[in-house]
Amino acid sequence: MSVKIMIPTPLRTYTDKLDTIEVDGKTAGEALKNLAEKYSQLKKHLYNERGDLRSYINIYINDEDIRYLQKEETEIKETDVVSIVPSIAGGVEVAEEIQLKTKTKNVQLSNEEILRYSRHLIMPEVGMEGQKKLKAASILMIGAGGLGSPLGMYLAAAGVGRLGIVDFDVVDETNLHRQLLHRTSDVGRSKLESAKEKINGINPNVKVETYETMLNSENAFDILKDYDLIVDGTDNFPTRYLVNDACVLLGKPYVYGSIFRFEGQVTVFDAKNGPCYRCLYPTPPPPGLVPSCAEGGVLGVLPGIIGSLQALEAIKLIIGNGEPLIGRLILFDALKFKIRELKLRKNPECPVCGENPIIHELIDYEQFCGITNDEEEYANVDKILAEDLKKKIDNNEDIFLLDVREPHEYEINRIEEGYLIPLNDLPNRLNELDSSREIVAYCKVGGRSARAVGFLKKTGFKKVKNLVGGIDEWINKVDRSMPRY
């Protein structure tokens, strides 16, 4: 009997770009093992050395999470759809209403505010009481980028009284196709300054508080503690786990969103009434498996959609109306325009919100996600600066330029006649490399090529170096006429 398995975008690299694969199997475990045997490169991302499914991989049959239901033995029918849902950054009974600490006793709306919010006020689901709750509410946004842009604009327009924003980045030209809080004239400017100016322009009644810092274990409690609700617009795993643990320990719900290329995820985590992020993804994927937006790309309109859904959930939580996405994960595929709802289960063994939690304080999340060790490992690979590579090329030295980016990136720009072997294809194409020649590997900014150099060193290549800063640095230091992306 054959069954369909849905392959998520980050893992399609290992399945010849296929998003749906039919394999034989009477149980979920049997079907997954047959899939792994069919695609050997996929196997190591699904299973650990002991042959167990990795903890950052969730398996669904139709819309049911089977993580805690003996997933290996769960029987499947030919009409079932098995989905692999890895982290990209217990079905539970949803509480009828989440009581946030918003006091409206002394809150009044001015005549100007009544006119401004009139379309809210004439809705019985919001009304005067709901609008006063919004004015009394305080919401903290983590990030003022792709997700933070629609969040900030819609929360401000809705009349949230106090809006906090955490960010430490500056506006870059590559942000502008999706981060609509920022304009061309803002390039090089602090994102916080730009965001505050735009939000105040939308609604001067909103008090905007900014925190120009990287959220970390030392400052998270102090920043989060005085807000009613947290909305996560981050793009990296250490911060996601940090936000989750801080919210659980502080007893605060938070709205989660993530994006990758054409796909997005949205849910509400509230450990008092349902699962937390660690229940869904106990451990992060290994560094490099899920590319950032800078490496993997993102459709410009996607964060607008996902961020708007996050704003919707935040408003529902504040006014205490509707059914929040607690215990439900929304998967959105913009390319196919498909929306799926998956049930989430609370993990009784969750280390932070389970029956016997072992995490009672914030930890080192860079180390937990393997970032520090990974950076240290690849920091030791042999390097070459863009200027020095240019001299070698000008002197006609025998240099083999290895481009480990993806084909669509190669079409945008390349250094000389760089030879393209995408990083994930490298293990199967070593025969195309000459170990007697000096090899210089490069990618966009140097991360993927550093991993390539580390891999080649382990397989016996001696004369191999990483181009520091990748093709971005080559453009900055050598050839500014090349297009930058």
C-alpha cells in the first residue's frame, strides 16, 4: 500500500525538489523509513545515530500530531497524508477566554479616538469595552523587520496603547521588498528609529517604547515582564527558544510566526492553556539545515500575510473574543495557496512547561542551538581575503573557484568562472574536484562555503580555503559593478 508524504521546503533539497512523495508502508514509521532509504541524504536529517526520529522533526497523519502516540507503530490508510513538519525557527482544550491583565476601569476614549476607531466600535465583538482593552494593553514586538512591519502597523492602527519594539539592526536595501515600515530614505538608519516614526505617523495615540539591543538571557526578563503579550517576529532559533522560555517562566502567552521562501507558520503558545514552543520542537535543527532569509530568500508579500495573522491573534487575545490559535498550528503555502491546520499536543515531559520542569531560569541559547560550537569549528578553516584572491587571479595562479550557492544565485552573479556545486550536492560530486589544485570556496556571505571547506578538509583535501565574506565582500572590495543581492 502506498501513502503520500508531504516534504517541507527545507528538506526538499534531499528529495530532488519534490514536495510530495508516494512510498509504501503500513505504519507511519515504515513509510518514513522507506522514504529515508529512497533518499539517503534525507535519512541523516530524519534519524539520529540510534535510528530514532530526531526531536526537531514532527510527524502528522492528516492534521493529528503523533509525536507522543507511538509514532513508529501508528497505522496508516491509503487515503491518509503523512506530513513532516520540522522547526523553521497533545491536542489540548482551548480556554474559552485568555484573561490578560488589562485594566479598563479608568480608560476613556477621546472624541478623536471614537471617530478613529468607529469601525471597531460598531462591531459588537469589539465595541467600547474591547477598544478600551486595546488602549489599556501593552504588547512587545520582538523584531522590526519582515514580520514586525505588518505587526507594528496593524497593532498601532488598531489602537494598542503601548507598543514595545526590540531590535538592534539598521535598514538595508535588501530589506525593502518586504519590510514596509522602512523606506529607501531609511537605508543605513536604525530600524527602531524608522519604525517608531512610521508607527507614530499611523497613530500618534500609541506610546512606542524602543529597546535597541539584542534580546538575551540577561535582559529578557526585564524587557518582557511589564508587557501583557509578546509577539515573536524573530528569524533565528536561539531567540525563539529564549522568548519561549521567558514567556513560560513569566506566565505570558505569545504569538509565534515564522517564514521561509513561500511558507509560513502561525500559532499562539500559552503554557497555562496549551503547549509551548519546546513542546512542538524540543531541540533545534542543526546549524545550517534551515537557511536564513539572507541565504534562502523569502517572497516579499509572505511576511505581510503571516505578520497580519499574528496581529489578528494578538488583537483577539487582548479583547478576549474569538478562538485563539492555542493548540493549533497554521501552515500557509503561498505558492499553492494552501492553508492547513494541525493540532498541537502539550508534552508532559517538556523541560520548561511539563509536569516536572527542569528549566527554571534562562540558559545560554546560542550554545543550546549549537551556534557557538559551529562558529568556532568553522572559524578555524583556512581563509583568503577578497583582495588576496584578486591578486592570485591577476597573477594567473592555478586557482579553482568553487561556488557552493544554489543555481538561481549563480545566475545573478559569479566570480570569474566559478564552478557551481551547491553545498548539499558536494558529498556526491567530490569526483569533480582535483585535490592537487588550490581550491577557494565561496557563497553569498561565507557561511555555507566555510562548511564546505570544513567538509573537504575532513575528506582529505589539503589546499582549500574559504573566501571571507563571500561574494558580498568580493563586490565591496574588488568589483562594485557586480549586482548585489
